[in-house]
Amino acid sequence: MRDLSNRIENIEASAIMAISSKAAELSAQGLKVISFGAGEPDFDVAGHIKQAAIEAINLNYSKYTFAEGLPELRSELSVYLERRFGVSYSPSETIVTSGAKQALFITLQALCSEGDEIIIPVPAWVSYSEMAKIAGIVPLLAPTKKEKGFVLDPDDLRMALTPKTKALVLNNPSNPTGAVYTKEQLGALLETCLEEGIYIISDEIYSEFVYGNSQFVSMAASHAGAKDAVVLVNGFSKSYAMPGWRVGYAAAPQHIIDAMGIIQSHTVSHPSVVSMYAAAKALAHGEDFLEGTKTEYARRRKAMGDALSKIPGLGFSWPQGAFYFFVDIKGLVGKIAKGGQITGGISFANMLLEQSHVACVPGEFFGAADHVRLSYSSSFDEIMEGMERIAEFVGSLR
Ligand code: PMP
Ligand code: GLU
């Protein structure tokens, strides 16, 4: 038979999903695996959201709906975005998607032509560059510096810009670094993007999770005229602990939403109506649940950070947002473990999983060698046990 598409040749399967599968395999063999791998909230879905899904089934929400999503949910999104982030989008300026992943993917398809470039500040979540490549778009990686808190500034952006650049993909709060942009930092980036006529795809999926004195500001609220340039992406996987329900969304100027709707109408049609109905109820009555999860994440963050600070050879900054520690393991490179030598994040993560049964994600997949990402979306008890195992593993290195 003839070859598969050349689009697939340079694309990696999601390393995060692969680590989750490996951890699940070990668990199936009867081992007690602690997963600090995928950022998957361990909370159960709130009772009223589950009830809403049952209600949707009983009300026969079983037919197709509009490609841009269930009208009830688009109305709630419009209210929620104004209430929570002070950004004003009409229901028609929103689109509901099968997870934030699909919102990002169809945004790229709607904005970019074959051969256009997008700028991705690194370290970055693994899927942006692969999605771009699938869509025939060139991902340009713009390095950020640890000393600057992994925040991209307008000079870094200008260095990466070319006449073919269509968009900047900004993840705020950031997975994996935990960086949270201030309003001034966002405004400065936006000014540059408006001057250059490039869009900002603002992935705000961790918007509900910021800690200490940090404050989340939506890119669309950062600057006068922001809405012309911004495609705001968010979803229910993190904030409402509903990753398997596959509901995400985007808000953007009408002509962009219309273009995304056309793409969606020919691909998935729309997300599951049952999930969308339940998501509408989540927004209408979700504040208590959000407060509870935020407090618990803050507790887990403190426990993991305190434990990390006691392990020699590991470096980290306290994440201001999201639910990951991005740990510098340079101090351990060259050391010998039972299974071989630590040469970077990949070997560290493999040996930690095989010997201590703790899963984490190597920094190489985020564009930062000699790092690993630890997620604190697992339970408090698992965090305590997993950190003990990591301390023991690091202590055993020679
Ligand atoms: N953006 C970032 C930064 C993520 O970490 C993730 C992973 N959940 C997504 C988007 C995609 O989320 P969803 O489950 O809504 O597709
Ligand atoms: N986004 C989560 C993570 O970074 C879940 C896995 C994925 O969607 O890539 O762990």
C-alpha cells in the first residue's frame, strides 16, 4: 500500500497520555503506582452536575444540536465570562468544543493557512506544536527564561516574529511552569500583537487555579481592543474536574467563531449534548465546588513543595498557578541509579517509575531537558507517599 500522510511523519503521540498508559499497565499488574503524571483532577464530579446529566438523558437530549453548541450552555458561558473575568462576549461569540484540545485545534485551522507560523513560548504543553504540525502550520518555539519566571516579554516575542507569523499561543497560567502573567505583562504582549496584526490564542484552562498573591487576568481583559486579537480558550476538564466529559470552549470575534463553527460542523458536529447540558448547570451553580477544589489544591501544593525543598539536588520555584511543579534535576545528572545513569528528565522519569512506581513527565517533552513535571492533581495521601518515594529514590543515587 502507499505511504501514510506526510503530516503524521514528524508527529509524536502525546507523551503525557503514554505515561498514563504505562502507569495504568503497572497498576494492572498489582503494583501501587502513584501518578504525578497527567494533570487529571482526582475529584469526583459534583453531585448537581451528575444529576444534570441524568436529567438531560431523561429529557431526551439525544438529538443533534447546533454546530457551535447547546444554546443553554453558550448563554451560561457568556454570563460566566463576564462575571468571573470581566470579559464581555455574547452567546453567539462562543463555541463549545470536545475539550479545550479541540477548541485549540479548530482555532488553528480557522486562523492559519498552510505554511503559516505560530509562536509557542517554551517550556510549553506538549500538544501545541503537534497540533500545529497536523494542521500544516509551522510551530516556532520562543524560549523563556527561568530568571524571568518563564514569562515571555515583547522583546522575546519580536525576536521570534516573521512575516509568516499568524498567532502567539499563550498558556496562562502555564502548564508546566506554573507562571501567571500580570495584567501589565499581558498588556505589553497584546500591544505588540496588535501592532503586528497577529492573533493571540489564549489558553486559560487553569484560570481557576492561582495561589498566594497571584491574580488571574484574562488576556481579553488586559488591554483596550484586546478582543479583536484574542481567541480565548478554556474548558471544564480542570475547573470542574470533568476531563472525560470532553467539554471545552472558545470565545472570539464573530467571524472567527463562524469559521470555527464551519470546521466543527464537518468534523465532530458538536460535543455530546448530555455533557453540554451538564456543563451549563455546572456554570450556573458551581462556585462552592470551585472554592473547595481551590483550597485543596493549595494544600496539596504546599505539601508537595515542602517535601521537594527537603530533597537535595532538586530545584524548583513555587508555581503561581495550575497544578504542577516543574522540577530542575540538573543536580542529579551523571548520578548512578540501580537501572543506569541519570542523563536527563527521561532517564530520571523512567527509573523513578520502574523502581519506585511514581509516574512523572520528563521535561524534554515540554522543551526543557533536565526537568521533570510533577502534577499535584492526585490525592493528598498519594502526594505524601509519592514524595517519600522520590526522596528515597534520590537518596539512593550514587
Ligand atoms: N491546554 C492545556 C495547557 C492543558 O494542560 C490541557 C490538558 N487538559 C488542555 C489544554 C486540554 O484540555 P481538555 O481536556 O479540555 O482537552
Ligand atoms: N493536559 C493534561 C496534562 O498536561 C492532561 C493530558 C493531556 O491532555 O495532555 O497532563
